[in-house]
Amino acid sequence: MSVRSRAAPDVRMAPRPKRDWGDEAKRLWYKFSLNKASVIGLCIVLFVLVLAVFQPWLAPYPHHVGAVVDFANANRPPCKEYWMGTDTVGRDIMSRIFYAYRGAFTLGLGVLLATVPLGSILGLVAGYWKERWFSTVIMRVTDVFLALPPMILALCVCAIMRPTLFNSMMAMCVAWWPWYTRLTYGMATSLRNEMYVKSAELLGASKSHIIFKELLPNCYGSILTKMTLDMGWVILTGATLSFVGLGEQPPTPALGNMVSEGAKYLPAQWWISIFPALAIMVIVLGFNLMGDGIKDMLSGEA
């Protein structure tokens, strides 16, 4: 009696369903829009960004951002021609604020683009490879930098270099990276024992794969939220450095420097320092409000 062999069934893996990024974006926007204050913050940030990018076309006196002198219109209070008044040499304050916003955004983006990747990678490496000696070295160096107030550290670094926008950016990078190292270290320490990480290890995945493909995607929400909140603090810190003369130098307009110059003429010419100070407050408030919305958007709450 012959036994007829049966062919093995054709078993194929079902294709992974494609992610609908349009629906995902709508879902995230819905969660973000539930916080009305965050929507206002987003509008503020976008409005200021438009002013900074299109300053040459939106500013009423774009040539006043340089070494321009117009003593005939010096110290003019807010009026129809100059909505925010003029400074001691006759330059339009509103035009200079628009240009100063460009420097503020450049400073904030430069600092975050340099410190976030560096600090995050160091924190993930130290958190996942806890048995390695360099994990201890990374975290002890991080603790040393965290023990120093960021403003004091940035002032010390700026004081030994020539005051420019780039040097103030570098000084703030020295003071800012440890915060992201500490953040991602704590998250990597808690995530390294999760089942999906253990499964990847059992399947033979490399440590770099686990760090960048398993751990890092689960840290995106916290990192993005901190970046948004830090953007306002970086701009505020940069304005502080400029206020004490360690940032951009005149005649280039900088928000902190404009406040410092106008403070000498308070309270008579109040508009020279009040409007740049309000400009700082507006952009910092916008990023703080937007950061709260991003935190709610990326959380698990509906």
C-alpha cells in the first residue's frame, strides 16, 4: 500500500499594514488642539517666526538694523511713523526687534541641534550599558556639569571668548547637554528591562540596534517636549548674556542688548527697553505654552 505524500501548505507572512500618517497627524493635532492655551502658543511662535524670516520685507525700516544714525528722529515715543518709537540715535525699535528675533531663533536652534543629539546618545549609552566603566564616567562627568548653574557656567565660558553670537551659542552648549544626558539616562535605565528589549537581545540584535531602534523611539516624546520648553529658556539665557555684553555686539540688534541700552534712560524714554523686554516675554511665553500642548499630545491621555 503506497502512502501518498502531502505537500506542505504554503504559509506566508501577512504583510505588515501600512501606517496611515495622515490619520496619525490628525489624531495628534486633535489632542494638541484640546489645549487652547497651547494653540495660542503655537500661533505666537509661528507669528514671531514669520517676523524673523521675512524681516527685510515686513519691517518698516529694514536699514535701521545696522550702523544708522538719524538724530532728527532720536528718542521719539511711539507714534504713527514709529509704532514702538526710536532709540537714542533715531533707529526704529520695531524693525530692530524683528531682526533680533532672527538671532534669537538662530541661537535657540543652534544650541538644541548641538546638545540634543550629543546628550541623548550619551544618556542612552550610559543607561543601557550600565555594566561598562564608561557608563560611570559619563554620568559622573554629567553630574559635575549639572552641579554648576547653567547661567554661571555660560557666563564663565563667554567671558574667556570674544563676545559674538557663535561664541555665546558654544558657551550655552557646554551648559545644556547634561540635562538631556540625565533625561535619557533615566528613561533608558527604566526601559532596558522591558520585554521588547529582552526579546531583541534574545534574537541577537546588536547594541546599536537596541539603542537607536528600540530605546530611542520610546524617548522621542519626552525629548521633544523638553526641546520645546528649552527653546524659550535658551532664548532667555541668550538675552541675558547679551544684556551683560557677552552676546551679539552693537550695531547688530539683540534683544538683551536693546534692553540694556534702554535701561539707562528709564523712566523718561521707557519704550527703548520696554518693547524689547516685551518681545522676549512673548517668545518665551509662546514656547512654554506650546510645550505644554506637545506634552499632552504625546501622552497616553485622550
